[in-house]
Amino acid sequence: MLDPSRRTLALNDERTWFQRAVFYEVYVRGFYDATGDGQGDIRGVTSKLDYLEWLGIDCLWLLPFYASPWKDGGYDVSDYYSVHPAYGSVTDIEELLNQAHLRGIRVIADLVLNHTSDQHPWFAESKMSRDNPKSDWYVWADDDGGYQSAPVIFIDSQSSNWTYCPDREQYYWHRFFNHQPDLNYENPDVQEAMLQVVRYWLGLGFDGFRLDAAAYLFQAEGTCCENLPATHTFLKRIRSVVDAEFPEAVLLAEVNQVPSEVVNYFGNGDECHMCYDFPLMPRLFLSVKTESALPTAEALRQTPDIPAGCQWGIFLRNHDELTLEMVTDQEREFLYSAFASDPISRRNVGIGRRLAPLIDNDRRVAELLHALILSLPGSPILYYGDEILMGDNIYLGDRDSVRTPMQWSPDRNGGFSRADPARLYSSPIIDPVYGYQVVNVESQMNNPSSFLRWTREMLSVRHRESVLGDGEFKLLSVDNDCVLAFARFLARDERVVLCVFNFASKVQPVSVNLSDWISRVPVELLGMTPFPVIEDDGAYRLTLAPYGFLWFELCVA
Ligand code: BGC
């Protein structure tokens, strides 16, 4: 274990670190194979920490690494206390945590709360009879007629949330795959068992959890079985354990819900510290395709205020499909036709593509979207490989399309593994546009104008301008619908950052209302170039390149 005094030196000892952090999501299986068996592993992640430190990320989010039959990328856990043998051991995890902390990088784990694998010993016991000690650790019923208002989530493969179990001659409830039975949180023993899991991994040194599928923990007849009061009560229980025993740990909730529901997961600052901003994400893509800032501005207007000490998690892509659950039917149809004209790229209610192919590999759009998630209210969460604009393979099933090996170099297997290529868990991308021979970390590190180097530079500006992490947010009025403008500032502080974005593919003029900051001098943050002073009427004219953006500090003259 890490010497605690070193850790305090390396990491700032304060509770709201996550408000200024840049997160980086790692699919361990696809990141780096240190053991040469064709699968990424924990030691592989550890060996790439220098890279992640160089890039400037603050917190790693590890996708599930627990023992699992791996029928759902590890979200089908068969033992919460052990590491999948292909990934390594608990000792490897401890070493990863130690090495990350020495570099000032925090690490959060994915906590799969809602369900286990059907291979978990709890389920094996539960299904054997109706009166064994674990018989009510899962949600059982004599027929499949209950909770009909709860939608099926994985519509590509599941037709019902109930599956018949011949052993028990009953049905069990599952919101995801039928090999993932939902735990029964009505049972206090289940709650206790999960709190022990929380204590175990935080005690080992993790800095928090992403709470998987947090909206579905309880069921109630006549409801959609999402966002129920009992679910909030249990999440608050987890939070009270965290506050009492691990006060620096963060809870990041995965709740793919409308803004008025998501905001409840912050409680009164006594539930989750962070929630993903699912409603915002598809609107960014909508704005790009419609060349209009209005969808994004509207989503921002609908984003509720959150309690002090909380934060949104904002992202472009992740290990799942680009989910389109949070848009209107009309918007969804438009997004499908704009981004998934080939039906093979559709997954469930969404699109199984990475960022670069979604935006036709347009570097300008990639920069625009990254600049947005680095300056909008929230902490940015980057998905491994997007920093080099990696491609995908839409012919792989389910969400494996976006989980191909990280492309480290032009060497064999993209530098991901020394194994025989035939042994890899998935082939690396080899097409002429996104193939590892052209798109890889090594070549982009060596190229000063690469997207990787640009991203690194942007992360350093984001760290320098901490107001982008924890500042107030104000949308500014503009006279051009293609353009989004907002300010980030600290109340009672002089420091103000102005951010302006052009969603159009053509150059655009704009006048931004800066009447709150008359006589200040905008200084552009990437080149530190002073711009003309803000005159008395506050109408500030700018010209933006196609998909261009500008960040300024508004300096007191
Ligand atoms: C995860 C998915 C997973 C599902 C079931 C989700 O929210 O992000 O990858 O399949 O939960 O655990």
C-alpha cells in the first residue's frame, strides 16, 4: 500500500477535487496488454500511467475489472471481491492505485449495483429454492406480468424484463440482459452486502465509484421502476458511509434520465457528488449537424441548478452506444439519419460509433466539441482513444464496435499487445483512414500539430483556468444562431472567462453582449493575445472560423 504521507503530498487533500478534474475512461481489456495474452490488463494500465500523466488527466475511471463471465463487458459480475484472472489480481490493483496516486492521478472503479451475473454464487443459491438463505436476494415472481410499465432497455436482444428459471419455477427480474438478474434491494442483507463492497474497494485506495445503472435499484407496481424514492434513500446510505469513512471519495451516478429526474440524484448535496449530463450530450451532436447553437443553448437552459459541492460529468462518447433516449422522437429520427444512415451502426436506442467516424473525421469539429466539454459546466470525461481520434468497427456485435484495442504505435497489433494477432480479444482497426499504422499515440506524440498534442495543450489551459471547472455559468446573448457564447466566473471574483463557439461549417460574424464587463480587455487564452477593449455599448464583434471557437479571459484594463 502507498505510504499515506506520500499520497497527501501527491494529491490535494480536499473534498471537491472532482469539480476541477479531467476524467479519462479506460476499458481495461482494450488498453494495454502487459502479459502478452492478447487481452489488456491492470498491469497494462499501470504501465501507461506516465502517458496519462503527460496528457494531463486527473482521474481514471476503470470499467468493471471484477470476476465475470464477460457477457457484458464485465458488467456481469460473478464476484465483487476478486479481479478477472485475465486482468490480474487485487495486488495488481493496489500497485495501480499506488502508482497513480504517486503521479497525482486518482482512480475510480465502476460499481455494478443493480444486478449481478447469473453466475454469481448469490444467484446460484437464490435460484435453487424458494426458501434458501438467499432466496429473496433477487426479484422473483410466479408470473411475468409485473411492472409492465418498466421499459426494456436492451431492445436489440431482450423482449421482456422477466426470464423464467426452471430450477425455481419462477421468473426473475432483470433490466438489462437476461443473464444479469437484478438484486433485490428491499432486502436489508443485499444493501449491507453492497455497502461492504463499497468499503472494501475504497479501503484499498480507490477514490470513488461510478455507480452503474443507479436509477433502477427498486421496483414499484404502476411505475416505470426508475428514480423511485427508495432508490434515492439507498444511494444516500452509500453517501453517508462515504462521508463518514472516505470523505474524499466521489460518487458519479450513471442515470440516463431527463434533467428534472437527474438533478434528484444530487439530493441536497447528500446523495451523489456527480451525475453524467446525458440530456446535453446528444444536443451537442444535434447542434453540429444543424449548424445551430440553439439545441445546445436550449439544453443548457433546461439544465437545473445543482447543490454546492456537486458537479456534472460531461462527455462526448463512452463505451456504450451514443444513447438517444434523452431526445424527442423527431430529434432521434434526425440524429439517426444524420449520424447512422447505415442501419448496421445502430445499437439499442442509439448509435454504436466512436467520435471520429461520427463527425467524418473532421478535426475542426473534434476541436469544437472538445473545447465545449472542457468549458461547459461540468467535469469532462474523455473516452480512451478519442484523444487520437481513433476509429471503430461497426461490424462487431453489440457495443464492441467502440471497444477495439488502443492504438499505441504503428507496430504489430498497434503496440497494444505482443501476442500473436490471432489471439487478440479483438482486432485493432486496420482501415486506411483510422488504422493503427496512421492513427496512433507514438506518431501523434511526435507531431506537434497532432490532435493528441492539441488535446494536451487544452487540458493544460483547463487546469490553469480553474474557473472552467468550478465557476458560475452564464449564457450570453448573441445575434447569430450558429454561435454559442457563455461566461464562466467566480462570484465576488474578478476573474471571468468568455467562451464563444461557431457550430457552422462557414465563417460567421457575431456580436456578443458583454455589457457586464465594459472596458475590460479580452485576452485570448491559447496565445495570450490581447483583443480590442469592450466598448461602452458592450456589443462585442468577433469573426469565427468554420467550427471555430475562442476562449478569452476578460482582464481588467
Ligand atoms: C453500462 C453498460 C452495461 C449496463 C448494464 C450500463 O449502464 O454502461 O455498459 O451494459 O449498464 O450493466
